Amino acid sequence: MSRNHAIARILTLAGISWFVLWACAPMMSAPPSPPMVASPHGEAGYGGNLGLGAEVPDAAERRAGEKPYFIGMGNAQGWYRHQVGPLKQNEAGLLGQVGVPSFVSGGGYYRFAMARNEKAYVGGQFTLGFLWVSVSLPMAFKVSEKVWLTTQPSLRGSMASQLMLPIGLAWELEDGSRIDAEIGAHKAGADNYTVVGEYIGYVGVGISQPFGAPHQ
């Protein structure tokens, strides 16, 4: 990307009304994929992530002298989740984030279990935020007594992400809390409306804590 091209893009984006910048879904899976610990008052969590956006020129742009364009980003995100339904196997909650590129973003979600046992969890999730929406498949597979292998591929309608492919690990702690670590990639949204480029790579970590004593 030429310098003039980059400056023109930034100036154009600066003219978009500020509320459009709310249209970024969370960078890291939210909430994390492992099934939550049953607790009377739900579970809350928070985390942070760092990412790198890259716009890669196509063959014609490279011949014209365009070069890759990179931008760093990072944000903090939080979530609240509560079990719902007659068997308490589904859940609903709220999530939000602050940082770059989202500035401020929030929404609500509903997750339902499609397959669940002591060793594996596969669910479906629908999330609706302010000017963004996503459908995802949270999955978690136990690889040891306290460790889960996780993923949550997502299709999104958002300014900064259309497709998200993550993979991570989750560690259950003795007090019922959990640490989630994740790496992943996004295919960015419409090129004319994002400063984060066509692709985003990120790393993130979060911690979740149940409210109240877990159900027996």
C-alpha cells in the first residue's frame, strides 16, 4: 500500500460516525468454549488479547508497488454467563470489550448444547451486538483431568471480522475458576471500511470465576 493510499484510507475512516466503530465483535472467543461450572449466580470472566492486522496486496497491486500494511491492536474483554433451560445445559449472557480496533463493543448471546458429556462439549451460539452479529460452534475436548482443548469457529457480520478460527487450552482450577488461553486468526470484513487489514492474527488469555458455591 502506498503512503498516499494509506493516508487517504485513514482520513476516510476518520469521517465515519463514531458509533460505526462499535461494530467489532470480540477478538477472542467470548465467552470461552468449555462448559461453565454450575453455580447459583452464574460465571464472570475477563481477559486481554493482542493482535496484528495485515492487508496483503494482490498480484496487480504488488506489480504497482503496493506493499503489505500492518497495524497492531489490543483490547480487554469481559463476559457474564448464566445457565438456562430446564436441564441447565444451555446458557445466556452478556459480553463486551474496549480497545483497538473496537473502541467500545458489547452484546448478548445464547448458547445451546448439541452434545455434552464429561469428556466433550459441542454447542451452538448466536450473538447479537450493536451493529454486529455472529454464529459460532463452541467446542471443548478434555485432554486431561483439568485441561480442555478448545475451539470456536465463527461466521460474523461485523466491520472487522467475517470469519474467525481459534484454537486454545483451558485449565480448570481447584476453586472452580478457569484459565483460558487462545490463538487464532480472522478474515477481516469489507476492505473499504476497516483499518485492520484483510487478516488478523491474535493471542489472548482470560480467567473465569463462578459466583457462589458450585452446585453439587
